Amino acid sequence: MQPLKTLRISGFDVLPLVEGGKGISISNGESSGAWSRSGAVGTFSGVNADSYDENGRLIPQVYKGRTRRERHEELVQFAIQGGIHQARIAHQLAGGKGPIHMNVLWEMAASERVLHGVLEGARGLIHGVTCGAGMPYKIAEICASYGVYYYPIVSSARAFRALWKRAYHRFRDWLGGVVYEDPWLAGGHNGLSNSEDPLKPGPPMPRVLELRRLMSGECGLGDTPIFMAGGVWCLKEWTDWIDNPDLGPIAFQFGTRPLLTKESPISDAWKSRLLTLDEGDVHLNRYSPTGFYSSAVINPFLTDLRQRSERQIAFSSERVGEHDWPLPVGARGRLVYVTAADRLRAEEWMRQGFDSAMRTPDSTLIFVTPADQDQILTDQINCMGCLSECRFSNWAQNDAATTGKKADPRSYCIQKTLQTISHSDDIQYQLMFAGHNAFRFKTDPFYSNNFVPTVSQLVERLQTGS
């Protein structure tokens, strides 16, 4: 493979290799600083990042507020403080050799307030902001006001056109690039639209060509880089993308491979599990409280969510049509009406110990154990409003602090599980995000004998095409 040419990204001439920003504490100042120091692009997560006291000890994110609103305000302050801390660490480690980016989710709690707080508190330390999970119209104006480049994450040309027409055309000088994230192969939350089949992946080349044609023609952005993200493992598989005049300037973003480095902050248990995954062990699911599809490693946590939804029947509060068989549910044994077949199914689940019926927003019942019901209700009560809207707890970032819908017990508290997996060895009963190529750790000779590289060694390896 030909040597990689440098690309102008956020004011630096660097290798077209980008560390993918990941959620809570999974890409931090140490990992992003190391990527930047290696002449690439480092990206730390600005989603409830860790912060430390004057002695360098982790500050636990413990919430003391009695109401959701009070806990929500605590969460916002944790997020701002953590983002500033990680930016300082990254800046110090990078030594000015490359750009430091921060990744945020537009649908995270108080995203605009967090962005303003971090960019103000870490002025000059952050060179770019990547942002997805929603339609981040205001990211352009916010970043431009601090002299920081912005990088929207999209999964189609159509999405970028909407962002460009509504807002980005007014801040074109600070558009550092556009991240195309493959909605089928990327880890974490995925940008599948309602018209796309989650079981039928589309090839990225035609979609990125469409994006480039839009950027070059309608938007006049022919020289603005596109970051290819999701499904990128080694560059020898992407040689037809490199120096391709139809695609224009291209960088490659790596989300999964940076998990397995010395500087990666994930636990040793998580790193060891990555080395044993088989193809198909990462599942595209729709259990997330965000409502988005997401990709995560199949484990007892994900299996429990799937089985919850499988133990599900429709009900009516009164006799209607075939829903004429009474079924007592709840501590008071209130009657609901189900079909004859569903009553038999429910009775069998209850005999198996799943004798707590929980109502969903879709007029269905799911059947769980009493212990699981208690945990679900506790997690919903302890909500701290980490998302702009949450299906699991019915929190919403509005005057009423609620979506107005029933909380959905088929989902989970995403803040709780991501904080736990990022700060413990529990990889079985927590959500473990990963891209669909994670199984390749097991077969790639670079990782033979359980080798875990430094970021510098990984960046060197990527440049060889392997």
C-alpha cells in the first residue's frame, strides 16, 4: 500500500486516521492524547466524562438530589467538569502534535449547555467537536462562537442536506469535515432510518459518493474531508477509497480497534472478551431508551432484554373482540382482558417465576420476576435525566420533565449500565457496545498471543494497511 498522505484536519496536517469518539469514559484524555501525539486525530468522549479531585482520584458521580430535576442539574455539572478535565489531559499528552476532538451526542442531556460549559472552560484545548445521535443543527453556531471546528455525524446525504440548508451554510468556514457513519456496522447507536432494513446492510461506497456529490455540487465543499466510520478495520480493504478523485479527501475513523490498546481505559475483562468474540457476537438491537438502533455484544444483559420483549402479550382494559379472557395482574389482581392463547402463555410464564406483569406504552404486558420488577422500578425512580428524552423512565428535557407517556420497562437505564461497565469488571450484566467487526480481534495476527498494542503501535500498524 502507498504511504498515507497527510490531510488538513482542524488546523493540523495529520495522518487521515481518526480515533472514534465513544460513550461514557470509553475514550478519554489519555487515549485521545496518545492518538494526537502519534500524528493522528484523538477524540475523547464528552458524554459524562470522568473528573478527578486535587489528588488525582476519580470523583464518583453520585447523585444527591431528591427530584429528577435536581439530579439532572448535578449530571450537567458532572459532564462539564469531566469534559474540561479530559481536554486538559489530552492537551498535555498530545504535545501539540495533532488535533484533539471531543465527541458528544446531540440527544444527551442539556447538550447545548454542556458544549458551552466545556468549550468555555477548555478554551484553546479542543480543536474540533464531532456530534451525532440526532440532528445537531446548533452545533455549527456553538462551535463557531469558540473558534472550534465541527464535524456532524450522518448516515446519509439526505441528513446532511437538511443540516446544511437549515444551519451549516451560515458557518461553512468552521465545518471541518463530515463523518459518514455506516448505520449497519458501527458500534454504539446507529443512524438507521425507518425506510432501511436493519437486516440488509447497504454498501457504503454509493452512499458516500452521494454525500460527496452533494457536498461538492450544492454546497461547494469539494475540499472538505469525509470521515468514513463504521466497519473500518484495515486500510488494505479500502485502497479504492484512497486518492479516489470521485470521493475527494477521505479520512478513516476507527471506533472498535482503539478499544484494545494500552491507553484504552476499558477494563482488562473487557479487553480479554474482545479477543474471544466470534462473528455474529455483536447484535444490532432496538432496546435503547433513545429509540435508536444500537450495536452491542451479546451477553446476559442483552439476552435478558430480548427475553423480556418475547414474554409480551397485548391486553385491553375491557372486553373487546377476542380479548375476552380475564387475567388478574399486579399486587391487587386487577383484571385485564387478553386472548385465550395469550392467557395460556401468560400462565405458563407465571409458573416459571415470571409472575410480575408490567405495562408498556403500547398496551402490552411483559412478564418478569419480582426481583427484576423491583430493579426496573428502582432504576426508573432514580432517573437523573441523562437524555433529552428517555423511553425507559419517561424523562424529557421540557417544562413538564416528562414525555407524557408511560415508562417503558422493555428498555434500561443507559446511564447506569454505561457507568458501571466503564468503571468495573462487570461485562456480563452491563451493556457492552462494539462494532460488528470486533470478532476480527480473534483472527487478526497483530493480536496473536493476546497482544495489546500501545496507541502508537496501532497507528503504525494502520499505516501499513494491515
